[in-house]
Amino acid sequence: MKKWQEERNYRRIYNEAGEVIANTITVDGVDVEVAEGVYLAYSQADRRERYVREEQFSGKILSLEQMAEDDLLSDYVGAETAPSAEEEALEWQAQSLAERKEMLLLAMLSLNDADRELINALFFDGASTRDYAARIGITQRAVIKRRDRILRDLKKYFENFSN
């Protein structure tokens, strides 16, 4: 293992089959599980930082002109203003459980009664689409279509809520 791999504060956790089961970033000594996109952004920033450090230690002079010639400038411009992966992870954790519950409650209340009943049955009561379809007398395919439509609507609701 290379020295930088031992010192990095981000890791992927694999199961026995070699599949990624978690992405973690260590923040203030605490392992925080993060989404794939956050992990990739964080690891890319780390690689970029290592590259710059290696260029500095190799005796090369770093300049904007050289970076532009090497077509690296677009990767670096504005990087300082973007929030770091650590800041994103901490911000996500800071959002309290009560706020998330409130957001979920408001989203559920935005649904009509039939849609809310379907979501409750499938996601909170653990019913299968087949069982729910039989219970209300429609086809399983109809339940799946309704579920997918409702989930799209909820996704839009959450996107609007967060903006």
C-alpha cells in the first residue's frame, strides 16, 4: 500500500463478494457514511491536491499559464469557492432528525388519500405490490405504475422543499 493510501481519510468498504457496501469519510475522528457522489468528489479533490503537491516537490514551478497549457485550469478555477465534501457531509448531518421527519410528514400530507394509503402500505407496513393489488382489487402492474408516479411526485416535492 502506498503512503498516501495509508494517510487518506476516505475509504470504501467492501463485502465478501467484492461489492462496495459503504463509502466513508473520516471527519474529526468520526467515520461518516456518504453517498457515492460525495465520495467521488472528495476522492477527486484529494487526487488533485496530491498532484499539485507532487508537482511542487518535483521542482517544477506552478503557474496559471502552465496550467492553462496543460489544460488543467478548468479543473482548478473556482475549486476554492465550492464547498468541500467534509462541509457537505457535516451540513447533511446537521439537519436534525426532527426536520427530516417534518419534511416527510409534509410530503405525505401533500398526497391524496389513496396515494398516501398506497405509500403507507408499501413502505411503512411492508406490503408487497402483489398483496396491495389483491387487497384493493386492481392489477399489480397498476399498483407499480401508481407507486412510480407517486415517487416521482415526492421527488419533485423534496427538490422544491430544499430550494
